[in-house]
Amino acid sequence: MKISHYFEFEDHVTGGIRESVVHQRKMLDGLDLQYTTAPTLDADVFHCNLMGPRSAWYARRARSRDIPVVANTHVTAEDFGDSFRFTNALAKPLKPYLERAYGLADALVCPSAYNQRLIETYTDVPTTVISNGVDREKLEGFESLTEEYRDRYDLEPPVVFLVGHVIKRKGLETFVELARRLPDLDFAWFGPLDLSLKGRETTALIENSPNNCTFTGFIDDIRGAFAAGDIFCFPTHEENEGIALLEAMTAGKPLLVRDIETFSWLEDGTDCLKVSESGVAGFEAALQRLEDPTVRNRLGANAAKRSEDFSLESVANRYQSLYSRVT
């Protein structure tokens, strides 16, 4: 079986989508499946990861030649807003475009049950939930970087941290306000700033954050974030899955999340703490609970055990089964 595993805009897209594609290709290597990263109709399956115009063009032609089309649903109109400059304006017309584009596939891969529920309002194309997975090998040895990264950013434990692009949708306002309310704790957000791509409100939140709130920008070794951080605080308002959250679990970090449908599989008080209130007070109270190392260790250990279900080895066979099913 030969797969055209295409990632449109591969040289420009970063973040979770890129990580998912990296994970998929690592899984394909492990399964010893033949694939090319070029878009081609000389394949048994055309698999696209970002349904841009070129992907849609190939998908139409693949269908006309009876080549099955598989597409990942990384992008929804719901998670597009409050991200970068102009994304709010584009979110509304994006949905009808995605409805048509995803409708070109024979099978859609959804990273979570929540994403699947959304996508089923876009199209009646069959959907399969396959996690983006977590690359456990990528995090190996992160503990050895603890002192280096805490010294680099002048952080004192317990450090409240987040990993990923700094965007409003991921709870930027809540993160900054928490740092303001809890001046005795250090907060660090590890991830690209790209201020030129952000709206005025996002830029103002970053620039006016308190002294105990650090935005590191891009770091060359993501293990440093999980080494320096102690409490993974993820007040995101909308998420398709959250690879950084899976990585934090793998690193044994306690999770503090907003109680949104995406995280319904996490159990409050067992492998995370969830905040259902719309304001900041609930997060503040939860962080005060997490200052207790006994609570952190218990939640972190449970999260680490739960993360084993998301290893690439556990996820890989689901892709092999899907390819076999569509062909």
C-alpha cells in the first residue's frame, strides 16, 4: 500500500497541526508503510492533513479516479477564532468552506470525541476518532534540564506553566490575571509570541503582564518547558485535543484545565483539576490547592499513567486499520 501523506503549507504551519503530522509520519515509519509527502495520485490512498485549496483540488481528482481520500479535521471554525490577526473575521466564512472541503473525503480522522461531534455537523462523511498521540521519546531526559531552564528564566518552584502558541483562545487573559492575583507564584508560557500576527488586545495582555509572568518565546528544546514547570495550567476556551496537555501528562505534571467538552475524558480530582466557573476565581482557588506538593504528586502520577493510552505505539494501529478499511 502506498500513501500520499500530504501536508499543505507544511513550510509555514507550526504548533499542534505540525506536531500531529510529525507523529503520523513516525507512526507510518513504525508500521513500515510506504508513503510520500508529495501530493500525488500515484497512490492507493490520498491523505491530507490541512484541507487547503491544493488539497481540495487533489481530493476531487482522487475521488474521480476511485482513490480513497482520508483527511484530518485539525481545523474547525470553532477553534479558529481568537487565534491570530483577522482569524475572527475569517471564522464565519471558514465553516461553509470546510463543509465542502471535508465533504470531499471518504473518511475523516478526528483527534477527539468532541472534534468528531463538531465535524458531524459539517458533513455526513464517516468519522473515526484517532488521537494525535504523544511522542514519549521526544520528552526523554527532560528532568536533566530543570536547573538550566529555571535559571534561564529566573523561575522559582512551584512554576505554573503552559506550552504552545501564545493566543487569546488558549486562555491568555486568565493566565495573566492569575499571575496578577498570585504574585508569590511564578508563571511561564513557553511558546512562540509572533506579536506581528496578533491582535491589539493580545499584544496588550502580553506587554502589560505582571513581573511574575514570563513569556519565553520559542525555545529550541521543548523538554525545557516540562523540566521548568510544575503545574500545567491550561485555561483554553476551545481545543480539538491538546498535544501539549498529553505531553504534560507524560511528564507527570498535574493538570489544571477549564471544564470544556474536549476534556470530558479527564476525571476531575483524579488526573486533573477542572474549573467550571467562567471567571478567574475558580482557577485561583485550584492553584492554591496545587501549592500542596502531595496533591501535585498524586495528580501528576495519575496523569502519567493515563497518558500511556496515547503513546504513538497505542495509536498507530488505528491508522493502519483505517487505511485497510477505505481501500
